[in-house]
Amino acid sequence: MAATSKAKSRAPYVNLFDLPELMPGAQPSANPAQREEFEQRCRQLHRDEEKERLERQHEQSMTAAAREQASVSELQAMFPTLDADLIRVIHAEAPTPQEAVETLLALSVDDDQPRAATPPPLDMGMDDHEKFPVLTDAEGWQVVSQKLIDGKKEEDLGSAWCDRAKAVQHMPAAPVPQPAAPLPKRKAKKEESKEVEEDDILETDYDFRHRIGQNRAKARARFGRGAGRGNATRQSTEAEDEEEASVDGSSCTDWA
């Protein structure tokens, strides 16, 4: 009975921890200590509210992700022929799950149909100069495309030529072949025949008789003596007569 009477005599208690506006520091007449306590209570309440808000947001995101994962898994089980990443993207971009299912149904129907073979790329023969001749201006100069000029500026020519030049930098030079001595030119037949004719014209009487004697000695050595002596003598005599006749004719010509 004493405890009951004591509880009835106690005044009601209200938790004013989250009501900082009722604190003495919220009043205009508060001192600096009360004002500092009021500000600390406000900051603590703000941190508590932010923490609760982040926890609720995290719980909601986890619930939505679990629900979405479940729905994506169901869609992947419904459409096993389609790519899993494609199903996930369509489900995320569709306004409603029903529209995502309709889109996946349309894709699955198109995927079941046989696809036509992709034709090979058409070769127009752009590199054939007969089909596509070069353009020339009025003066006959070839017209070059500006794209080719710009492409050559940006194209990397590489360093193969530079590396090759550095590699042969210290190598000895190749031996220079010595020029062969020029061979003497053979005289033409016409020049030789002219020289023989000049020698015949300038031949003296003594040279002519000397040559006749040599021919006579060669004829005797050639035909010899014996059974054919008469024939040889006759032939040598005829040769001498012809030579004497030619000498007489040449001498007559000279006198003339």
C-alpha cells in the first residue's frame, strides 16, 4: 500500500531527449553553458537520425536487390537460350516486369528462326586502275586525295631503315672492282684489204720479182719431182706466165 501511494504521488515523466527546443538552452535568456548543451544535443540527434536513415535505406536496397535477383533468376530459367547479361539489362531497363517478359518472348522467337548466311563483303575493285582510273587536271597532273595526304602524315613509318643503317655503320665497305684493261680493237676487213691494195700499188720491181721467186720455190717444194714432174713443171710454168703477164699489165698501167 505504501508503494502504491508513493507511485500515485509521483508526477508524470515525459522523455524530452529528442525535443531540444524545450531545453533551457533554446530560450533567449539561456546562458552560454545551457546554449552549449543545447547545441550538443542537436548535433547528437542529427547524427542519430542520419544513422537510422542510412540503415533503413540499406535494408530497402538489399530487399530490392534480392527481389530483383529472384526475378532475374526466374527470367533466366524461363529463357535459357538467351544471354544472361541481356536478360539482366532488359529487366533493369523495362518499366514493368510484364514489358520485360514480352521483350524476351519476342527475342526468343526471333532466335529460334534459322538465320540467313552472311554474304561475303562486296569487292568493288577500288585498287584496279582500269575500273577506277586516276583523275588528272587540265595540265595532265594526277589529282591526289587529301585523305591520302593526311593519312601519310599520321602514318608511322617505323624505324626499320634507321635500325638497318645503324647495324651496317661499322661494317667495312665493299671492295670496288678494278676496271679491266681495254682490248685492242681488231681492224676491220675493209681497212685490211685497203692496206693490202696500197702495198700492192707501192710494190717495187725488186719486191715483185722477189715474191715471184718465193712462189716458184713454194711450187717446186709442193709438187716435187717424180712421176708427176711434167705436170708440176707445166703448172709451175703456167703460174709463172700468168704472173709475168700480170706484171706486164701492171707496168703498162703504170707507164700509162
